Amino acid sequence: MIKIDDSGHADIKKNHLKYFEDHCLSLLKKYAAQKYKIVHEKKVLEYLRDSYAQVLIGSPKELRDVIKEIKQLTGGHKFSQKTYQKMKLVFNYDSFSKRSPGEKGTNWGGYLLTEKLGVGLCPYCNRQYVTSLRISQPRKKGTPKSLREGQTRATLDHFYDKGRYPYLALSLYNLIPSCKVCNSDFKGSQEMCSQKYLHPYEEGFGSHARFTVIPKASPGRAGQPYDVTSLLGGNDRFQIGIRYISPDPKFNHRAERNAELFKLVDLYNFHKEEVRELLQKTQHYSEDYNDIILSQSGSLFNSREEVARFVVGNYPREENYGRRSLAKFTADIAEELGLLKHLNK
């Protein structure tokens, strides 16, 4: 799992808040002004009316504060079906999700949000690309519609399930751009919280949860030292695993929960071919050889990091993991095998 960089979110927050103010706020004010048999439901709607900006564009920590406040107001009781439906109408994710550029009024919606976020890879798995692309061109006579237009984008996973938290259905930091496999096939409506799982806008695996090669000849072991050459060839004498090595046991527990939920170990064991290639490279690339590449390449390579990317076949540094599929996996395994120790000097 990789962390999402939200350093450029100022305009996104502005557009997201404006969308709610233009399309949803008047309905929220209407519902908050009505009478309710259950007193705490009116208090919740009044709180949402007064705190809508925090609900819409608040940080993950602020969303946790919203959840805590509403639990206090309700005493932990569920909403009546009528009030629940009102919140679904106000924080209408289906309407927002379907909006596309070119519609009347503001264009802001699911497509433009994912495009502006610029997240190119699923942060949960770092395997699947989630490119935003829209094709629209003048139709020629007799041309099928499917050949002239269409669009694709990341799915938007609700970290806090919108069924349980309808008031967070449009919250910016509750909409995680992700692939269909992680969002629909594995997570579904599984309840998540920051106490049990890593939130992609706050944390990634980083250096504290690392992919590793586990030789079958010594089950249960992970990481070096082991005989690399024994794993060469077209054999299947190893497994891919994850080592949780943070000094914080709570982090390790949450990271492990993420890996289990999104079936990361199972999925990454389909990438043994990439490991075999890295194993072969460890036998070929030495410190002297890397120096030769850098010195004789002219302007082709300008740094050891560029040589490392060439040799490893992916980005070796964490800040670039979101740029190419399998980047963290490749970097972790390459470092474990010793392939990066010369390249990063």
C-alpha cells in the first residue's frame, strides 16, 4: 500500500465544497429546520448543517472527529429509516459519481475529481493503473457510438462505508481512488476505521512493511541471508511474503489487516517472474559494472538513481512508487537481494 500525496489539493477542495454548496446545502438546511420525533436526529442534522465544510473537505482526522461527535449526539443509536434516507439524498454519492464534463452547471463530479487527484495507480495494491481518460469526438455518419466516445476513471472507494456513514458519502478524504479489484472484488462494504487499517491519505507501508522472498526450503524465514543462486531458473522454490518490521506493533497490526483485506500476498505471488529476473540481475550487475554503465553512457544516465531504475526496471525510491505498477514490490525485493546496495551509493 502506498500513501496518496495530497499536497496539491487546494483547488480540489475548493471545487468539491462549491459543488456541495450549489447542489446539496439547501436541502440539508431544509431538513435541519424540520421537526423530529427523535430529538437527537434533529441535532445531528443541525450539526451537519453547521459543520458541512469539515464533513466535505476535512482531513481524515477531522472525519474521525465528525464520527465521534455524531456518535455522542446519537448515543450510539441508529438513525430512523426516514432520517437515514434524508442524509442519503443530501450526500448523494450516486448523483455526484455519474457527473461528467460537459453537463449543465458545474462539471465537478466523479470523473473530474479522479482526474484532478492525479492518482495513476491504486494505492491499496500498487498493481493496477487507474488512469482517467475521456474520449469524445465528432461522430461520422455510420460510426458506432462505442468507437467515438467513452471514458474510464478510478473507482472511488469509501474508506468509511457510506452505508454505515451516509453523511460521509461525499467527503473528499473518504473517497479513495482505487482499482475495481480492491474496491469491489475484495473490500466491498467491509467496515474500515483508522484504528484497525491504514488510511491511504495518512500512511503507506513505507519501509515498515516490506515485500520479501521466502525460500520453501526454510519455511517461515524471510529476508536475507539465503542462497540466492538456489532460487534461479524456472523453479517455484520460493514464495512472496510481507515482513512487518515497524517498532510500533499497532502499525504492524493495521498494515497486516490491509494486506489481508486486499489479498496482497496472494496477488503478489503471481509476480514470481519479476523476482526471477531480479535474481538473475544480482548475478550480473556488480559495483564495477554499474560504474561502467554510468561513465560510458554519455548523457543517457545522469545519476546512479537513473542507473538503478534501468537495472531494476522500476523506480527504487518511495516518493516515486505511485508512478509505475509494482514499484514498491520491485524496490523491496531488489534491496533484499542486494541489487540496490551498489546503485544507491
